[in-house]
Amino acid sequence: MALAMIATNPPNGHISEASIELLPDGRYLARVGTAEFGNGTTTVHTQIAATALGTTPDRIVVHQSDTDVTTHNTGAFGSSGTVVASKALLAASHELRRRMAKAAAELTVTDPEQAELQADGVRCGDRLVTPGELLEVAGGRLRAEGRHCGLPRSLSFNVQAFRVAVDIRTGEVRILRSVQAADAGTVLNPEQCRGQIEGGAAQALGASMYEEIITDDAGRVTTDVLRNYHIPQFADVPRTEVYFADTYDGLGPVGAKSMSEAPFNPIAPALANAVRNAIGVRPHELPLSRDRIWRLMQ
């Protein structure tokens, strides 16, 4: 096995600004600068805004990765989509919640601390104040902004374990079991996060067992077609069991940490440790191809 640690966003800070606005039909328009490219951040942002505003996810409309609709975002990299952009959106949602409660309390002459946000409006005692009424009291618009600078940073942890068998005649490594435990803080979307870990493990197995860039004396890449550069296929990738640590991070949004690149990191050292325990010789080069393992055993 092997353990890896990674910071939850880039070292020099990461700025994200977001806004959220109440619409007349009771939906909310969230504007977030970070880009959704299959990393699942839009889903997480929807969940966070819906939870903070006491509504349902189908009432959250997210506009993302468009500089015309938001102000500044450093970029969608360095695991920052959840821990930085979500903090900005969470701050905006909390501020909008406060303004909505204040508007409802003014209309009903009640204490804003007792106002309860619901999917259809704000309840003050026996009275449900509708979104239209809230906007009328607020002068036609209820909108709030939030910002987060990405500091201080936290740390995510991943532990990978393998059980392997090595064919002493050919040097072939066969993975019998793959397990990864992840400390992602509060896991906001378990299915999505599990998919990231399984995908990171699959990608890292490619780097650890198959993928190798070879150059000639002139520096030209000779492994320039997929026939000579093997990317893992479904049949090459074992099922990785995923377990989440039960932790809460006070620096992240509702206790969450990032988990995008982190699952990749412990794969190669854990696999090399398992191979060393099998053949009695420690490998120091990747990938752990059959020819390399065979030569080590000689």
C-alpha cells in the first residue's frame, strides 16, 4: 500500500467570485466562473445552493464558465472547483438568504431570525411570502455576491492498496484486488466522487503498467501511435473498491475537501510495493511492464 497527500488548491491562492439571484418564478440563477468540463462542479454547486436556500436542486439554474455573466475566477484547475468556487457560491447563497429573510420580515412585521426559507418562498409564522412579494419589497431585485480567495489551504489524503500476482516465467503482473480509501471531508456527491476515484485509479494504472513515451537519438517520439502506446482498456482495469473516511474539514464548503487529481497519486508506489513483496526486488522504473519485471527477477 501507499499513502498520498495533496493540497486542496494551488499554492499561490485561487480566487473565485460568484453571485446568485432570486427569479420571479421561485427559481435561482447562480453565476459561477469556474468551468464545468465533466468534473461535476456544476452538480455540486447546484446542491450547495439548494441546501443553503432551503429549496430543491431543480430550482437552481447555474450559468458557468462565461466571463459575460460573472466577474473573476482564476480557473478550473488544481482541485479548486469544489473547495474554492463552492465557498464563493455558498457565501453568496447565505447572503441572499439573509436578504430574503429581511424582506419577508419587513412585509410581515416579524423577526427575520424566525423566517424559514422554503421551496415556494419564505415562511414567517403562518404566512408564506411568495418570491414575487419578496422582489416587490426589495425593489424588483434580490441578488447577492460571494468571494473566496482559496486560503488557507487544507489537505486531502488517499491510501491505495493492491494484492498482485507475478508470473515468474514472463514477468506479467496481475492485479487481484485494488482498494482505495479517501479522505475527502464531507463527500457532497458520493456517486460522483466515487467515479472520480475509480477514474483516477484507472488513469494511474495506465502510467504505472503500460504507458511509456520512447524517443530516438534525435529526440523524436517513436511511440506515436496507439498500437505502440497502450492506454488501458476496460479489460485492463480491475474494479477498485472505494471507501470514504468519515471526516469534516472546517476550511471547506460544508466540510468538503477536493478529490480530483488526488486518487492518481498513490497508485504507482502501492503497485511497486506489491510487486517488490512478490518478487523480492524493488522496481525503480515505470511502467512495470513484463520485460522490466522479468529482467529484475533475473
